Amino acid sequence: MSKRSENIEKIKLRQLRIGDYENMIESWNRAGLPIKVKGRESKDSIKKESEFVGASFIGAFDKSKGETPVGLVIANYDGRRGWINRIAVLPEYRREGVGSALIREAEEFLRKKGAKVIAALIDRSNDPSRRLFEKNGYNMNEEITYYAKRESPDS
């Protein structure tokens, strides 16, 4: 058995709850993901989103290390398209299959909701995420330009 296979076997996936909020923020920070705790990643915003029937917050946990996620992802179904958002894996768990496991779990949730198209928005400079999604069968669509209108910088 390869080291990668051994390492992924020590990972368990489970639904995150609002009680996991502080550990989620810690994991996003440790993974280097920018977060907006006064806006869309505030506890109230996360609680509201997690209660939405079209959302799933999924955490990857090292079975030997407790309740801080070593990886996490948010899957959202908007009734038309499935979205994989905020995927993050702690640096010491990268390239061990955790990100791919989170993508597969998110895809399963989204397909059960009815998604025929599953997409992810990735910063152009985020090469590790781009490679992860490409490795998992995703193609970059160069014909789409993303526009956003925000209520505030924390939105």
C-alpha cells in the first residue's frame, strides 16, 4: 500500500455543523484561504447557509487528531447548477487525496440534488486548486468572465 493510500485511509468525512464554526475558520486560516469573518464567513452567515437545503458543508478529519478539519468544502445547489466553494486542505495534508475526496463527496451531494453541471470558481493565481480540479475531470471555460456586485468588501 502506498503512503498516499495509507494517509487517505486515516481520513473520515462528515457533515459540518455550526458547532464546528471555530474549527472551520481555523482550518481556512491554516490553509491560507482568505476569509471574511465580518461578512460571508461570519458565524451568522455560515449558520444561515448551512441550514439551506441546497447546501452541504463537508469536513475531512484525521481520525487520530480530533475535531479540527484537515480539509473542508461547501457544496451549493442553486436549482440549476452545482457549485463547489471554499475548498481548503491544510498544507501538511495536501497531495494525499483529501481534496479529491472532498470533491467527490460534494459532487455526490450535488448530483443527488439534481445538478447536471457542477462548477467551481478559482482565482487565476491559485495553481494548486486549478490542478486539483483538472485532475478530477474539470475543464477551465475561458469563454466565461466572472462579474460580481457586492454590498460590502466583506460580502
